Amino acid sequence: MSILEYKIPHHLETLCSHIAYPQFVLPLHKHVEYELMLFTKGTGKQFVGEGVSDFQPGDVALIGSNVPHLHLSNAQLQLKDDHQEVEDDSEGQAIQFRPELFPVNLKDLPDYQHVSDLLSKSQYGIRFYDDGLYSDLRGLMEEFDKSSFTFRIICLLKMLERLYSCKNYKLLSETPYNMANHQKSDGEPINKVYTYLYNHFKEDVKLEDIANYVGQNQTALCRYFKQRSRKSIFQSLAEIRIGHSVKLLAYSNLSISQVAFESGYNTMSHFITQFKSIMGRTPSEYREQIHK
């Protein structure tokens, strides 16, 4: 299934940014930047590549360039006993930095060997568990925020040095991802279509709105998209919705009808039909099989 190619909003003067996430709202996505994530509040599931891991406050993760990932808080995965939604209190702090900050021949330079090793492992996704790591990184983030230009890069290298020194860590995915997964042209219409679908898949998506967003005629856009992806725009929308529902079925306590609603479906029959078409079984059959 297609993955949202997300563009990090860096300031003009840097390729390395500190970004706060007051809530985890992005769907499954990837970006060219490496991401150092500190979980500051809330609990939930972290999906990195093919791996899944619980998160809680104080956890630390490093995600490689263009590695697909998703954070779902327990508020998105659970309901209270009275079927009311749980308040979402998830928060995170991330340092996101582009590969261009490092020499092209990074792995061949002895002075950068530890950085090269760490970034290579990050293509699997890494979780770190050393005592004191979280507080050390928060302190370095404060230093990072007060710095600019070369001093900011030095702070980043200090963070990577600290991660490299960790004795307790685990790789999250069995499959590494690399720069070959990058869609080079963020401005291509097909990428704009996917961006719109990922940002609005829980809503009533209309072709007119997609075409206006992309800036093309509806008929021409449908023809172009089918030629490039070999599927229709709404087939892709169905895959995105079902991909989201699969994670909710596997990791949440939501009912089938609630999963359907949270995945953008207004009717159960439509949800079940599309789910079975894509997954080869009904939602209830899928949930039963994965929980055996």
C-alpha cells in the first residue's frame, strides 16, 4: 500500500529541526529525514517498518531515512467502559535531520564510523533503553534550541554519540529500508493526490476536491493517476482506509463498526465489501485469525 511522503517544515536556514508533537495525528508516513523521537507523554503503539512496539513516557527511538512509521496512542486504540473516547494525551519531541548534513562517503571516513553504523541500523528502527538516556537527550535538546548554524550540528552529533554509546537497544523491524524508497519529486501530481488522500481519508472524499488541490482537470487527473499507479484514485483511497483499519483491528478494542467509522466508512456494508476485496476475508475473520 502507498505511504504518505511527508515533507518536514524546516526553517530556511537549517536542515535539522526540533519539532514538537502535542498529539500523534499523522497516518502511516515516511520522510527523507532521520527522526530521533522522545516520547514525553501518553502510551500507545509505535509502528516502524514491519515492527510494532509499545511506547510510554521516557522512551527513545531513532527512525531511519524514508522508513515508514506511525504512532497510535492508546486513546486512538481504546474506548472507556461506557464507550466514550479516551482523552488523547500523547506527546513527543523529535529531532529530524536530513542525510545531506553528512559527507557522501560517510561510511568510509574513520571519524564518522560510529555515526555511519548508527544511521545504518536506524533503517530497521531502533529503540534505546539505557538509564539516564532520556534526561541526557532532553538536556541536549535544550542546548540544540539555544544554538544555531555549526553549533546546532555539534549538538546533533552529541545526541548521535550518546545513542551510539547505548548498551541496551533493540531493532524494531526485520526489514531495513533505504534511500531507494524515496519519491524524488514531491511536486508530482501523483504524490499530491496521495498526500490529499492520507490527510482526508477519514472524511467524505470527493474527486472535485482532489482535483482542485492538485490543480488539474478531473478527467485528466484520473487518466494520469491510472497510468502512473495502475489503479484508480478511489482504489488507492480504499487501500489507505483498509490499511488503517487493519491496525485498529489488530491493536485496538474498538468494535468492527467503530473501526469502520474511524477508517472513513459511513456504512458497514461498504466497509466489509472493500475489506474483503483487499484482504480476502471479512474484518471479523481477520480479527479472529490474528488473535488466535
